Amino acid sequence: MTRFRVRASGPLAGRVQPSGATKNAGLKQMAAALLAPGVTTLRNVPTVRDLDVMIDLLRATGARVDQPAPDVVRVDASGELTPEAPYELVARMRASFNVLGPLLARCGQARVALPGGDNIGSRKVDMHLRGLAAMGAEVEVAHGYVVARAELLHGARTVLEFPSVGATENLMCAAVLAKGTTVIENAAREPEVTALATFLNRMGGHLLGAGTSTIEIEGVEELHAVDSEIMADRVEAGTLLMACGIAGGEIELVGVLPEHVEIVSMKLCEMGMRISPTSDGLWAFASRRLRAVDVATLPHPGFATDFMPLAVAVMTVSEGSAIVTENVYDGRFQFVDELARMGADVRTEGRHAIVRGVRRLSGAPVQASDVRAGAALVLAGLVADGETVVHGGEHIERGYSDLAGRLRSLGADVERLDD
């Protein structure tokens, strides 16, 4: 078990480089590496707890995985694969389900346990399965597993009910080796989806339109292994911007594409921060208490659901009141009770949270329920009198490689503790 101890330490200052996006980009490209016989090397992949799960999962399928250097992962899918993802691994991490498309395309069959991961509400896989069925797969769900078979996948047009990132990624990976053309309508537009499409194209795939709502994939006969680098983690970048917003100060983020955190930056500027692009990232400045503003989560390019708990934390000490609406997941406000333990004035009604800002929070022992909720509690501790101890820090480490270290580099008093 891991804890984060946080004490208020005044405004932040300094330059910091967010880590690579292991959780939201790296794990998906590791799964996609199963499509190509050979050795795929991924760089800028810092170690997070979810990385260990994906490594174990790929090894369970018969791939050889090693880490020859810090932040480097090598996936050797040269040999024959076992197209099965066992429950004990998939239940630990949602991204494990991303092996379904690659295994089905590569092996003609796949047996993958229904996914688990953070406790933030229902996340159904119906769209994944309907899309694969449209491509000619026989799909059934039995005894907690998805079983899919297809002698030959063929191109098809699929319209997603919701721009699901996971469904878009799984269907892209299946379609890249299908015969003919596949069109995904209402596709997810997240930068991580674009990064996966670029990765597949470098492997020899033919994908057009990633980053828009329509993605067209022309199937190819085979793919080849590549050497690739993972994008910077935009959620970590947004976390650091919000840390500056709640604690005040002046920071620079290095290696961040401004467009990846555009909506977050716009909201923080609306609240009173100043944020500008630099030659190699972003500059951010908060000189006074921010103003509360309403926020509603939406698929990209809207305000991402991963930023919502962090935004609520910032609102707790902002001037005025705000309504925060969660439109993506139906169980993501569980962390609000922990903020209340710290003196926050937050009330929830269904998918809405009404936040009334207070001048100061008070340190308390609190419990992280998921990755971003844990990070939000750490940020709240930056402006809480006394000491805040965030228990369940292992949740935070599923997605952040060294959150405490990056905040310390900006002057924050944050320490990671092992029980």
C-alpha cells in the first residue's frame, strides 16, 4: 500500500517535463504490437502500475516482453500467439481489453475476459462487439468472457453510439488486417487515438481520418514491427496546470503540445490564470485566487472526464460557486466525500456537483478511489492547513509515474510513502 503525504507550501515555480503517456497511449500501442510478427520497441514509456499488468498480459498471450532500458519496452510477437486474455489480468485494468482486436485479426480468434479497472461507473463493451460482428466475426459473451472468431475479417461501416476511445481503438486494430475498407463513424477523436493510427500506419497500415469523427481503414495483408516513441501525457500536463491554479505560482511545462490541453487551458484562463504557448511547451501563471466556472465533461475535443476530479479540487478553493457536470461516466463523484473531509463544500445530484468555494481546506486522512480522484486529493492537499495523507496511492500510480517528484520539482511539499 502507498500513501502520499502533502503539506501546503505556497506558490509553485519552475520547469517540468510531463512523462510519456503510458496509461492512455503506450498500453494501447503495446497491444497493437501483437499484430506484427517481429520486435516492436516503444520509447518514452515510464513505469506505472498498469504497465506491469499489460506486460503480464502480453506474456500470457505468448509474446516476449522486456525493458532493456529505462522508459523503453520491447514486445516480441514473432512466435505463435495464444489468443486468450485471462480474467485475473483483464479484471485489473480496462486497457487490457484492447488486445481483443489485435488477437482476433492476427489469430482469427480471441477469448478475452470482460474488463475491469477504476471504479468510476459502467463502461460497456457493446460497441466493440457490434463493430467486430459487422466485420464478419462470430461474437458471444459467456461465463465472463468475450469469445470472437473469424476466418477472415472484412471491411464494414460501423456507426458508434458514442465516440468511445476503446471501441475506436479495438476496431482500428481489427480492421487494419481485414479484407477491404472499414469506416468508423462517430469515432473518438482523442490525441491518443491519432497516435495509435500513426503507429499502425508506421507498421504498414492504411488509416485516414484519425482525429476526426470518420476514420477509414484499408486493410493490408501484413504489418511489420517498428521502433516508436510515445506522446507526452496530456492528463499529467493538465494535472500540473491545475496544481499551479490551485496553489498559485508560475510554471513552465516542457514537451507538451498546447492543443492537447487546449480546453483545460481555456477553462483555467476563464478562471483567472494566464497560460501561453512557448517554443517548447506551455507557460502558466496564477497570481491570485481563481474564480469558479461551470464545467461539463464531453468526448474530445471537449473537457475530458479525466480532468473532472482535478477541476472539482480547484473549484473547492475558488471564489464563488460552480456546477460540474459529468457526462461520460455515471459513478465518478465518489471522491467528493473525501474532499468534504477536508472542509470542501460540494454537493452532488446525479451527474452534477455543486461546488461552493471556501478560502482554505484543512488537512485530513483521505482515500483515493481511482487514478484521477487520487491526484485531485493530492492537489487539494497543496492548499490545506496541516497535513493531508492520501491513502490508496497505488491507484494514483496506475497512471502517474512520479507525481510526487514532479510536484516537488516545482516546490510542492509532497512525499510518497510505502506502508
